[in-house]
Amino acid sequence: MPRTNRAPVGRALVVLFSLLSILLLSPLALAQQTSYPPAPSTSTPKVEPVKIGEIKDISAGDTAWMLVSSGLVLMMTAPGLALFYGGLVRRKNVLATMMHSFILMAVVSVVWAVIGYSLAFDTTCPFIGGLRFAFLRDVGFAPSEYAPSIPHTTFMIYQCMFAIITPALISGAYAERIRFRAMLMFSVLWLIVVYCPMAHMVWGKGGMLNAFMPDRLNFGALDFAGGTVVHISSGVSALVCAVVLGKRHGYGKVPMPPHSVVLSVVGAGLLWVGWFGFNGGSALGANGLASNALVATHFASAAGAIGWALIEWIKGGKPTVLGAISGAVAGLVAITPASGFTTPMWGMLIGLIAGVVCFFSATALKHAFGYDDSLDAFGVHGVGGTLGAILTGVFAVGAINNGKSGLIEGNVRQFINQIIAVVITWVFAAVASYVLLKITAATVGLRVPEGEEWEGLDITQHGESGYNLEDAYSATFAGGGATLLNGGSEDKSPAASPAMAH
């Protein structure tokens, strides 16, 4: 099939490599500047800079747990999310979908080291950090006050793994129709414009929503491991992506079932295990809080799987494997903000509620509004994250984490703060994502041409197929059955696609 308009690709690559060259060479110019310059005095008091501790304060046990947790969270993106999402798309798009997760492991890591970590965790204002830690200056063996018993480098790389998976979650909404270069550009812009400010507001010192290191402007929200920062921001952005890009060609007319639920089951299992590092590691040490978060996470996921499967069984007559793994992920999403603030039994209830609510958001809600959220990124992460953030304000127990309590212990103020944090995250993520999508569309375009979409993104975006051996076997021994076994190859024919006839 002929390709369309290569010129924008060349220009985009030139710009991309030029920016990367500048970013990677700039540390040479900064090599002489190893200390953080004092902030200029102003009439408005500012939060103190992040304090750096002493190497002697490092705990070997805490450091070991955090290094393991970093690996577990990275495993959530690839192979976990890559397999989970990859199995849910049609066969002709499996590599392109998995590539979204894999390439973001590389690209986000570079951006995080260059500027992302600094924007998230330096101190400047309640909305975003400064440039003290750009190019990892002042990020060494000595611990920071964020995690006083582990090396600063360990804390930085652990947070990097969160930054990697968050834009990868969004890819579930635009799967099977976005240009690869558009995905790259949007993800990098989104990381800098949306994720880093959200991480600073919730977890950064002096952040507007930070409940532990507040500045004067503060609505302290409880978010242990990323209900607002990761799940609401990515889920709401995913919804905006689905609406702006529009539906896949043939959506609602041509069957688009998952090509391999088996892959998705393996991915879901890896996500479940990896989430122990995601939530348990957010205690930033090997301690009782980490244990509580891990146990609450496990029970919430188990209850979420049961809740989704049970409601599916009641409504449809059969509990599906796809429903069970989706419910497990929904439970994991909802417990994320609460895991370090509530008990395992309340966590189980949160997971059960999430499994049921997310079932309806991924089915009835999506059908009612008619948007094409390909892999239910909004239905699970947007809705599940919102539910979890609000329920954290209900079920937080003061005895778990420094007296941070919720509505069940009479803390109405905290419940209100949770709602404020949810509203801020929704509005900020939605508006920013819409603007970034429009910038991306005007620069490199968003969607692949219709013909390329029917052919499949594996071939048209990457020039390869996920199942070459199986296709060759089909063509040689199955004769006319090759079309049936080559998932998606039947879409090449306009006659076989109702949407192509219009």
C-alpha cells in the first residue's frame, strides 16, 4: 500500500533528534555548577529547598526494598501493561500497541533524568518544581528529606517508574488508530505539562495538594501511591484522547474482539504482582506501612476481580476471564491512593466497590455516551481512580499513617479535600490534554489514514507483523483459511468492511 506524506515524518525526526541532542549535551555546560544557587529573595515567603541528608543515615534494608520495588513497577509497564493491552487489540495491531509501552520506558526515562524529576520534586511554587535537580544535579548517594533512609538516586529512579507507566496507561484509549510519531510527541508533552505538575502538587515539597509537606496554599489530599497523579490524570486524559481522535473505523459495525485474552491474563497477573511495589514501595522503606499497603492492595485486587465477575455473571449469565482480570485491575487502581491510609479490610471493600462500578463505567457508561475508549483506560483508571481518591477520604484510619483519618473517624475536612483534589485533577488533565492534542495534530497529525488503519498499525507504522510464523503456516497449509487466521488481514478488503462502503 502506498504511504502518505513522508515529509512531516522527516521534519518530526529532525526536531526530535535536535531536541534530544540539546538535552543530552547541556549537562556539559552545567558540569561546573554543582550546588544549588540560593533562591532570590521576594516579598512572598517560599517553602525551603529540599534538604539533603547524610550517607550514614541510609538503611540497607530500606534501600534493598526500594530497589526491588523499582523493578516491580517497571515490570508493570513491560511486560505487564504491554501484554495486557496487547492481548486486547486485534492481531494486526498487537506490536504497535506493545510498542507504546516499551518505547515510553526509554523516552520517559531520558526526559525524567533531564528535567522531569526536577519539575516534580524541586521546590519553587505550589504548582510545579524548579530546576535544581535538572540533569540529576544534587541527586547522589546521600538521601533527601523525601526518603531519609535511602539514597536520593533510589528515590529518583523509583519515581521514574511511575512517570513511565502513567502516559502508557493513556495509550489504551487511542490504540489501533494513532500515528506513532503523534503518540511520542503527545506523551512527552503530557509528561512535562500534566504529570510533573501533578506529581509536584501531590507529592512535592510545598505542593498545593501535599498533605505532609504543605506550603501556605494547600488543600492536603491523601494519595499514597497515585490515585490522582497516575490514575485520574491518565484516565481523564484518555477520555479526551478518545473523543478528540474519534472512533475507530468500523467501530460498532465490525467485530473488534481481543485477539488473545491469554496474553491479557498474563499481563494482568504481572500487573497484580508489580502493584506490590507500586503501593508497598510508596512507604519508601521496609516497614509496617509497606506491609499494610501491600496486604490492602492484594485484598482489594481479589475483591475487585470477584465484584466484576459476579455482576457480569448476574447480568450476562457467564463470568468471563476478561471480566475477572479487568476487575482485578479496577481493584488495584481504586486502592492505590488509600493503601497507605486504610486497613486491609476496608481495602477489600474499596476493591469490591471498584469492581462493580468500573464494570458499569466500561460498559453502560461508554455505550450511553458513545465514545470509543478502545481498552477502557477511562472506564478503569479514570473512574476507578476517582472512586479510590474519594473513598480514601471516607475510609482513612488515623492509626495507619500519622493520624491521617477520613469520614469514618469524623474528619469531614479531609473528605472535602479529597473532592477538591479530584476536581482539580479532572479539570487540569482534561484541559491540558485537549490543548496538547491540538498542538500535536497541527504539528505531526494524530490519526493514521483510514486505509492504513484497516491494514493494521503493525505493518503501516512499524513494518513488521506480530505473528509472521503463524501467517506463513496459514498461507502454506490452510489455503483459503489464511484470511481467517491472519487476524485483521480480512480488513484489507473494502468489501469486507461496512465502513469502507460509505
